[in-house]
Amino acid sequence: MFSSGIRSLLAARLVDPLYWRVLKRSDVLRRFGEFERQQWDSADEFRARQDGLLADVLIHAKNKIPYYVARVGHIDDRDIRVDPRACLSEFPTLTRDDLRASLDQLWTDVGRGAYLNSTGGSTGVPVAFYQDRVYKDAALAATRLFYKWAGVRAGDRALKLWGAGRDIGRGWQRLSRQALEFAMNRRTLDAFMLGRDEMRSHAAAMARFRPVALEGYADALYEFARFVEEESISVPAPRCIVSSAGTLHPHMRELIARALGAPIYDRYGARDVGNVAAECGFGSGMHVHGETSFVEIVDAEGNEVSEGEVGRLLVTNLRNHTMPLIRYEVGDDAERGASRCDCGRPYPLLARVVGRTGSSFPTSEGGVVLPEFFIHVVGVEYREHGVRKFQVVQESLNEIVVKIVLDAGADTPAADVRVGLAARIKEAMGESCEVKIEFVDEIPPTATGKHLYTVSKVRD
């Protein structure tokens, strides 16, 4: 058996390049090297390069994408080249409802290996979209750069608390992924099932694996850290903790750092736009990776907010020409940070992401089930049955109500589908839990306009 040091070396020097360059035939490593060099450019160099990327995607969209041809086709290409930021304001904002209603008008095949992807419905509304190989390579390279900001290198032992079925896989796909993770010196633990027995097992796995980096959903890390602290379980402190896929509130950060004994690096992104921003460790906020994303933070009238103010987060992806997402409303609010960090990188900062909220569900057996479980079960696994919007309400420890709004014209799912959905929820909440499925015409938002996809009347 190889020592941990030799395993890390083999993973970094052999498996990693073999996987990306030979097996995947990907441009990720070259793009990552490019991003590594560019992160230390001057502010002027960065701005000029980002302006070029922004102009490219705007000109492409207004000339080639039917949705934008009809709306902003009148804008002169030369004006975009001269001042792409000013011309960007003439483009309409784009919502997930727009994607659902106009998908066929929002993309074109540009020969970059287009593929269809979808969100899990973290705002309660699952949505499909197209991405391409160039976008994916850039997005993965940006994520790799974010890991390096946290001190994580290729080959380092990395443990992940995750739960998306498409990310973990099932059956043979899961086995092949586990083999790859072994070769890469990584391991993934199920974050959907966080009963006390599961969390105790996760703590034991962490003690055996002794990860350099621990990554997970913000909610999963918080629940795991709280369990470890309450049970006085000793786990080896990793070098760093990476939080993603959820809002990391200050009280969560404090408890996770205290219980697990490592600094936390928060990260922000979404499946439709990739990882957008991440912390570097200087404590100034999250750097927007301006080589892949252009971010605006605007008020109710669409005007840019000032430093320290909160507004709607709009993301323009700079790499996806198959389906340009321009001034895209991800669904979160954010506070504008400083224009530059003391670390010297030229990228602007998000002081914090306010995010959307939802509840974790305590179980009658003393465990907890994360919002992400319901997002993926209802929003992904059952999306093909016409689920347009949903909300899961925990009325008591042993009663769950799933409210579902169907697509216009969709038939109410057959009884066996409803039974299957209820069974999936019982797997997590316990067999004694009663699951009611209601089909409704609408699910009203909160007073602040947000959609809560999980509501626990037990915890809240």
C-alpha cells in the first residue's frame, strides 16, 4: 500500500494529467495555467481583457441568438467594442422563467460540443439550459483556481460532503466514480442522509482518511460540525474547509471553524453559471472571477449599487457562446464589496451573498435532512413528470406536505409516481413520517419576494 505522500504525488503527477489530457481530452489544465498567470495582472490589464470577452459575447448574442436579435439587434457592433459595459445595460435582464419560456430562442449550435444541463430547482423552479465544452473547461479551471486559493492542490486528500445524484452517480456509474476518486486521492460522503448514525460514520471516515481539505454544502458542514461538537467527537483538523451550494451565515462559519478546527473558504456559484466567486483568505469577501463571469449588483430600478449596499445579483457568463446568459438573475441578493482586495488580485469583491433561504428538517430519530435532498429528489428526479415549482413543508416531526405546481397542460402524475416520491422522502425522514402530496395552482412567495423551497414548522 502506498503511503499518503506517495499517493498524493501519483495523483498529482500521473492520474490528474492522464485523466484531463488523455481520457477527457480536455483543455482544463491549459486554461487553469492561464488563469493562474492572469490573476496577478494589473487592474488595467484585467479590465481590458474582460472588456474584450464581454464585447465578444454581446456581439455574438445580438447577431446569432434569436432571443437577442429580436431585442437588441439594433445595437452597432462598433459601439459594443468601444464600450461594452455601457452597451450591456441595453440588454434585458434574463430570468429563469425566461429560460423556461424561450429555451429554443436562447441557444445556437456553434460547434463547441453543446449539451443540455439543468438546475435542481433551488428556487423551487427547475430549469434547463445549454452549455458547451469551452464553457465547461473554463468553469472547471476557475473552480480549480478557487481550490488553490484555499490551499488545495491536485493530489491532496480531499473529502466531500455532497449529495447530488448526478454528481455522485448510481450503480456502475457510482462504482467507476469511486475508483476515479480513489486514484485522485478523494472521497465523497452522502450529505443527503445526515442521521446521527450516518454522521457518526462520516466522522469515523474522516478520522481514517485524514483529509487535507473538507468540502461540502454549507448546511451539511454546519449540521456535521454541530453533531461533532454536541457528541464531543474528535476528528482530525483539515488544512481548510470549502463551503459551497448554500449561504454560509456568520453563526454557521463560527461553529464549523470551532468544531472542525480549520479556516473556511466560502464559494459562490450555480449550476447554470458555474462557480462565480470565492474567498482568497484575506477576509475581504469573495473575488468575482472576472475571466469567466461579469457581475452586476443592481437596485430595484436596475441601477448599480455602491460599496456596502445590497442588490440583485446579475451574472453574465463570458465563455458560453452556445447559450449566452446575459444579465442573468440567479435569484440571490449580494452586498457589493471593495473594488480590489489586499491580496493584489484585480478582481472585484462580493462582501457577502445574502442568498435564498430554506430549512433543514429534523427527524423523529434525532437526525436532520438538508434542503438539498428535496431540491434534487423533487426538482431533478421527478422533473420529467411536469414539476414546475414546489415547496416542502414539515408540519411536525412525522408529517411532510409536498406542494407541487405542474407545468401548464401537464397531467397529474399517476399514483405509482406519487407513491414513489413519498417513498423517497420516507427513506430520509423515517418510515413513521407521513408524506402528503398536494397539487396546487400557485405557491405564494414570502413578504420579501423570495420562494422558500423548504419550510420546517418544527425548527422555524
